[in-house]
Amino acid sequence: MAEQNTTARPKGKSLKPLKSLLPFILDYRGTLFAALIALLVASAALLALPVALRYLIDNGFAANDVGTINRYFGWFFAAAAVFGSFAALRYYLVSWLGERVVADIRTAVYDRVVRMDPTFFETTRTGEVLSRLTADTTLVQSVAGVSLSIALRTTVNLLGGLVMLALTSVQLTLYIMMGIPVVIAPMIIVGRRIRRQSRTTQDRVADTSGLADETLNAIQTVQAFTLEPQQSERYSEAVVESFKAAVRRVRTRAFLTALGITMVFGSITIILWVGSRAVLDGSMSGGELAQFLMYSMFVGSSAAGLSEVWGEVQRGAGAMERLSELLSARPAIRAPENPAELPARASGRISFNKLRFHYPSRPENAALKDFSLHIEPGETVAIVGPSGAGKSTSFQMLLRFYDPQAGHIEIDGINIAQLSPTALRQQIGLVPQDTVLFGDSARENIRYGKPDADDFAVEQAAIAAAADEFITALPEGYDTFLGERGTRLSGGQRQRIAIARAMLKDPPILLLDEATSSLDAESERLVQVALEGLMKDRTTLVIAHRLATVKKVDRIVVMDEGRIVAIGNHDELIRSNELYAKLAELQFGDQQQDPG
Ligand SMILES: Nc1ncnc2c1ncn2[C@@H]1O[C@H](COP(=O)(O)OP(=O)(O)OP(=O)(O)O)[C@@H](O)[C@H]1O
Ligand SMILES: [Mg+2]
């Protein structure tokens, strides 16, 4: 999956990915402007230092005048103080900008990702997304904050230094100008390589977090099958890969540093050599050489700093590229231009019309074929069928997690493709097979059904779902923390929380995927009571695994291999449909005594 992403990616050679950083930075134009001002002031002060030094040497010493010397030392110190404080201000502003921008990018990426449809998550591992959210944004932060600041500063110092050099000695400056392309060209070539390698490094890092995420989410399965050694092995292999990728990058980077520093200081050496001869033959004063020396140090260290930071900026471009991919991801399922409107509370008439659907990853295998079913408002319909028959798929279609290849679904006579997915899902309550709880209190977990509900409504829903009793018995009642993914509750308790959630949402349409795991008689009875309350007064589609449920509904739909093979009530189907009779015996057989 991650490999797919890597190959699909165009091989960029530029800093173009950093362009997508721009809108985020431009949101803070004021700060950016202030930072630029601070940068210019600091640079001007820095560039004034050598001038003060030259006057100090040429006038102060030459004039042998204490007053003049004092004055120039005063100026020298003033320039240094201005430089110090504005450099600090620039650092603060630019770092602030970096942190702010990264916070915004994280939010924007997350915002995108939570809106993606299931197809996206089938091809992108969640660990990969998490890695981009953390590791890549951190890299971008170092670019947007630190590196960009250094790059700007060194560029300004470099240019300013060059101008001042030219004012000091045109001839020497010409030498320097000739040297610059020689220094810059290899930097650019090597820099590109770094960017590519950095991308690979980040991809490998994402692989490791993807693996860890997968394993840790299934830790009990891993331990039950004693797969710890294999999983550790897999993880360490991935880590070694990411280490190797990082070392390749660092090697290139080290080479770049060596190249940059040697070139720069090589050039300075030559200039100094030429300059010293100029002082010897009298065409330059000692103060001028000192000034020139200081400027060429600025220019040299700026160029060296630039080559260093160039690699960082390239890394950031690689990371930003990965983030841009997520930022530009668009869900395949989205609202049409002018969505149709459902009434605030739909009546709940559902009609599946000749649906044909296969999952994107299984084009040759239709999960639903010629699937037509009409359900009246308030009706309860049970769906039964062997495993893999397509029961859960029909729910996913109704929730519009996928679009069918043929046919359509209507709610209250409106094609759901014409609705915004949000408006559609607001009409539907889902009680899934495995309840998913969040790492939050019991109260908040129920409130997920209707985020603006007050505490009283939450408790009423819990009472109706037969959950009030066990919740109040928890150590802190409704405020008890349920553990990550609700690990601190039993299966039956989790189900009743899910039922309470649906009660609170109070949707006109209810989708119920009955849990296959059997509960003990008492929990089973409580869950059944809760469900009956929930199904009242709304259209309900229930994937049934229990005799008690199928006996109560008017219509049972029997599915096999994506098709509807029979419709009827329990007694009719037992007599007329072989598949149903077999299912009834196998699935509900052990409950035949259940009075239901
Ligand atoms: N995300 C998916 N990608 C590809 N194929 C899928 C996906 N989900 C389900 N399928 C396939 O679609 C078919 C129908 O699956 P579905 O989940 O609807 O079965 P089901 O009737 O709910 O079975 P069960 O009773 O075991 O839950 C199966 O063959 C299954 O392998
Ligand atoms: Mg299923």
C-alpha cells in the first residue's frame, strides 16, 4: 500500500512542493513583515560593524586621538547591540511563524483525512497518515521556522556583504563573484539528491509507524498467537530500512557540507592573499583590508550557511510534498453542486433499485448483484444470509461509503447521490457489530450520538438503552473513563452504550448489525429490551443473528452471494427456503428454546 504511493508520486526536481507552504505563511503577513524588518535591521547593523572597525583603525589609531577612538568604540558597541536585539526579535518571530504554520498544516491535513471515504483508507495505512501528521510536519516546521530564517538571513548578509565588498574594493569583489557559481552549482546538484533521499527516508519512517500501528492495535491477537518474535522481527527490519535510508541521506549531506566549506574558505584564502599584496604595495590601507576581511568572512560564512541550510530546505520540500498529497486528496464520495434537501426528519422510506456493486479492490467479484428492496416508513426488515453474502455491504451502500456501479438508492424518493453525505448520514443511526467507543467518559461516549445533547437527555437515552444501571454502578458513574476504545467494559455493556448513542440521535432510519458473539442470558435479555425500544417508530434494517429478532419481524430478506434469494416471514421461509432453514438450524438452532 505504502509502496503504491511511492511509485505513483511524480519525481519532482524542484522546490515546488514548498509553494504549497506559502498560503499557510501568508495567513500571517503581519508577523512575516515584522520578521523581515527585524531581519533587515539586524543585517544592516551587522554590516555596519566592519565600517566602524575600519574607521577605528584608520582614523582612531592613525590620529592617535583617544576621543576619536572612544567615539568609534561607542559606535561599534551600539551597532553590536542593535544587531543582537534585532537578531533575537527576528529569531522569535520566525520561530513563532514556524510553529504556527505547522499547527495550521496539521489541522488542515487532519481535516482532510477525516473526510476521506473508505476507499482511501483501503489504500493508505492509518500509520502512514499518522507519520505524515507528526514526522513530516516536524520537518516542515524546521524549514518554515529555522531554515527559512537562516536562509533569509544568510542571503541578505551575503548580498549586503557583496555590496559592501564592492564598495571597499572592486577588483577583489570581482574575484569573489567569479568564485560564487563554482560554489553554488555543486550545492544545487547535490541538494536535489538530498531531497529525493529525504523523501525516501520519510517514506521508510512512515512504514515503521504503519507497522507499529497495525500490530499495537491488534496486540491481544498478536500475543494470543504468540507472534511477538515475528512482529518484532518485522518491525526491526522496517527500522533497519529507515536507518539505511537516513544514512544515505546523511552521507550526501556530509559531502555537501565538506564541499561547501572547502570551496568557501578556499575562495577567502585566495582573496586574502591578493588583499595582503595590495596592502604591501600601498594600494589599500590596513583598515580597508580589515574591513574587507570582515566582509569576506560574512560572505564566506553566509555562503557556507546557505549550503548547509539548502540541504535542510530540500528535506522540508520532500516532507511538504508528502503533506501536499494529503492536502489535495479529495474524497470520491462528496456532495453534488446543488444537493437535494431532505426534510429535517425524513419519513424513512428506503428503496434499493437494482444495485450492482463491487469493492474497488475486487473488480471481478460483485458484492451485490441486482439488489432491489423497498422498505416502508416504520417497517422493520431483517437481513439474514451466510457469511460474505453482502449483508454489511448493503449497509455501507445505504450510508454511501461507496457508490454502486449500477442502480441507485432512494430515501423518501430522493436518490442519495443527490444528497450531501452529511445530510444523508444525519438521518441514519448505526449500531455496528463491534461497538467502537472512544477514550472518553461514559457520558461523552453516549453524547457522540448527538453532540449538542444536554446531560439529562444523555441519561434518558442511557435509561432507555438499559445502560443506566451499570453506568451508575461504575466508580465515577457517568464520568467514568472507559479506556482507549472502551476496553474497560464488557461486550454487552459496550453494545448498550452504542444503543444509547443511537437512542440519543433518534434518527428516522436505524441500521443494526447484531453482534454475533453470544452474551450471557441476562445481558442478552437487557440488550434485546434496549433494542426493541430503539426499533420502535423508525425504519429499521437489522442484520439478524438471533432467533428472537427474526421471529419478531414481518419481513426477512435472505441473501446469498450478493443476491436476494427469498423474502418472507420466519414460518414461511422455514418451510419454503432451504438456505433459510439451514441458517435457522445452524445460526439460531442453539436458541430454539428461547421464548423470543
Ligand atoms: N472493503 C472490502 N474490500 C473488498 N471486498 C470486500 C470488502 N468488504 C467486504 N468485501 C467482500 O464483499 C463480500 C460481502 O461482504 P459483507 O461484509 O457484505 O458480508 P456479510 O454478509 O456482512 O458477512 P458477515 O455475516 O460475515 O458479516 C465478501 O465476499 C467480502 O469478502
Ligand atoms: Mg457483515
